[in-house]
Amino acid sequence: MEETKTISTEAEILSGKGALSYWLENIRTQGTHPNKTVIGYVTAWAAWAAILWLIDFGRAIPSYPAQATLAVVVWASIMWVSEAMPVGVTGLMIPMLLVVTKAIPTIPQAFGGFVLDVTFLTLGAFLFAAILSAARLDTRIALTILSKMKATRAKQIIMGLFATNMVLGLVVPAANARSTTVLPIVNGVIGLFGDTPAEQNAKKAIVISCIVYATMVGGILFLTAHLPNVLMVGLFDKQLGVRISWIQWLWLHLPIIGLYPIMYWIVSSVFRCGAVEVPGGLARISKENDELGPTKPHEWVILVIFGFAAVMWALEDFHKIKTGMVALIAVGVFFIPGVFPFNWRLIQSKTIWGTWLLLGGALSLSAAMASTGLAKHVALMLLPAVQGHGWVVVLFIMMAATQFIRLGMLSNIAAIALLAPILMEMAPLLGMNTVAFTLLVANVDTFAFVIPTQVVAGVVAYSTGAFNMSDYMKAGFPTMVAAILWSVLVMAPWYAVNGFPVWEPLVK
């Protein structure tokens, strides 16, 4: 009977209907929805083929490498949004497609995103998180923070971790480094919640708010907290003779803090989780603390090494060692024989390798957009569209356009390095203030929140597994719209009060 059943099953699989059932069942077993997955997969490849072979962009995108890169950008964006393929696989396929389509001529150049400093910073951070998780230090840190704050509700937790992230903005001079610093803390916090629908929503809100939104708001506020800030100030000084000090930057961007309550309101409205409490409240937190017992010697050693890395990140201007290399130095120290009682297999199993592959692929795509001229072609196409409009309409168009460009670009610093010179040239042609115009459009670029792969903080947050791409977009799209409105209605007038009216040309 068993043999007959096997033969029958094989026969069904070989038939069209049986093969389709077998295929769809495998998709369900993988934990994805067949309709969304299949439609996304087919659409991604169809769009890729159409852009590559069927559509003639003419003068808009005159070079084949730029057009081929656009095909890969659209393919990757659809794959990421539909989650039709594992993100780690898409990370490997992006540079492969760039080589196969001859958008990028060589394999080393196409896979360049895997050897950038930020890639190694993120790998180091994922290893740090795995080590802290193995030692349960992430849980201990989280319990300590919650106990001191007496925070048991999701709203209180989000506000407390937001304040923590803002303080880190004063000492850690990169948004990427801050997001990776708070990752193990946030992991420990969400580990206290259960798996009810309400608690899962609370996890989503905490991760997105505390790793992504808080990191980027703090990045805009402090000059040294975000590398694009430093880049733009350097351009203003060199090309325009306009010098903006650290304290002047802080004053110019102080109103950005008001955007965070709006972001929180959006997140809490989407996930409806503000009142969700850690199961058991303060009693649960106290009990969990007691069960952990006193801090063990190896935990202190791990904290010292982790603290060393954080201090080195903060002092990068002095020692000139890149943050990614500092992360690898710390990893090397962690694995000195006998430093802690965990073997490599345990740490390896807790490290988010798929997300790291996603990061490398996305950075490779970002570099391809710049090197093939795709991003520049798209940006220059905007000039005729904005000429003749008032400053408000121009800003809305430019901000929306840069958000579209960022769908395929992970690196915010790369995006600003590409966009800022173009914006500075466009401003006088439009009769607008170069400093204000560049800052307004470029700063909104920081709030690219539609898909996690638009900013490194989003990739770091995605590594927690607390949310999927659709969750992120539900909160991210209205948040991005709010950031655009805030910039036009609040930041533009504030710049004007402080000597940079966007509607008037810059007087040197």
C-alpha cells in the first residue's frame, strides 16, 4: 500500500495539477503567501526584461549601463517589497545581474558593496548582537533600563529608548554606528514580550521607532551624528564660502525634534500598541532580573570590549580608524582564546547572515547607480519639471523624486554625495537659496522609510525579525510624507528666520 501511494503521489507531481499543488505547498511551507510571492516574482522578472530589452528611454537614460542598472533596481525593489525571494539571496543576485547584463564590467567592481567599511561595521554589529544574546546580556541591559525607568508599556519603552538614542547622537558620529549600538538593547527589550498579536505589534513599533526613526532624527539634529551633514557643510564651505559651525547646525535643525512625536503617532496608529504592557509588568521585570542573578565575569569582559568599540567609534576623528575596522578589531578581541565561554558554532547560529548579504548587495547596487550615471540622469530629468513653479511646489517635486531614487540606494552618504552637487547647481538656476534648497531636499532624503533597504538603520532593524517589508511600508510611507510636509512647512520658514530663505537666491 505504501509503495502504491508513493507511485501515485509521484504521478500526481508529474502531472500539471499535481506539480502546481506541490509547488504552492512548498511556498506555504516556506512561510510565505503563494499569491504575493508568485505575483511579485513574475512581476520583478517581467519588469527587469521590459526595461532591459523593450523600453527605449531615449535621451533620458542615454547609456546602456545606466538602463541595465535601472532594470536591476526595479527588479530588486519588487523582490524586496513582495519578499518573493529571501533577502540574502537577492543580495547575492544583484551584483550577479549587474555583471551578466554588463551594467558593471568586472566581478570585483560589481561586488564592491561587500568590501566597504559600512559592510564590515554591520557584520561586526551582528556578531556583537549574537555574543550579547548568547550571554543574555541584551536581556540584562534591557531589564536594567526598564527597571530604572519603570517602563512597562510600549509607549514608555519607545520614549525611553528614543532618548537613549538621542544621547548617543552626541558621542557616536554616525547613524549606522548608533543603530548597531542599540540593536542588542532593543533585541533584549522585545524578547520580554510574548507572541500575541498585540505583543507582536508592540515589537514592530519598538524596533522601527527606536532603531530607525530615532536614529535618523538624531542624525539630522547633530552635525557630527550623520555623515551626510558633514559632507554638505564641507561643500558649502569649499564652494560657497558659507561656514556652519556645530552649534549653528544644532540651532538650524532644532525644530526637527518636533517631527518625532508625529512619527510616534503614526507608528502607534498603524500598530495600535501604545498601551501594550510587558506581560507581568514591573513584577515580571523584577523576577526576570532575579533569575539572571549577579553579573558574571565574562559578562563584564564582554561589556568592556563592547564599550571599547563604542568609544573608538566616537573618537574616529582622532584615531582615523574606520568604524568597520574598529568592529573587526573588537571581534578579534572577543575571540582571543578564553575570553568568553561560548564556541563559534553558537555565535554563528545567532548571526544574521542573510541580512548581511542583503546589505552587501544593496551597497553594490548603490555604487552601480552612481558609476553608471543612472542617479544623475534621473536627477537631471527633474529640472524641466520644476522650472516655472513656486518654491513650495519645487520642494515637493524634488523631495518626492529623491525618495523614488532612494528605492534602489541603501547608502545615505552615497546618495547625498551624488545629489548635493546637483542640488547646489540647480538652486541658482531656479532662483533659490543654495544652502536652504540643498539642506531641505537632502535632509528629507534621510527619511527614506518606504523599504528597509533605503537606510542602513532599516536593514539593522529588519535583522531583528520583528516585522516584514509590508509592516515597514505601512508605517514608513506616511512617515515619509510627514517628513516632507514638516520640512516644507516648518523647516523652510525656520531656515528663513535664520538667514537662509529658500525662496531667495544666496547672496555671497
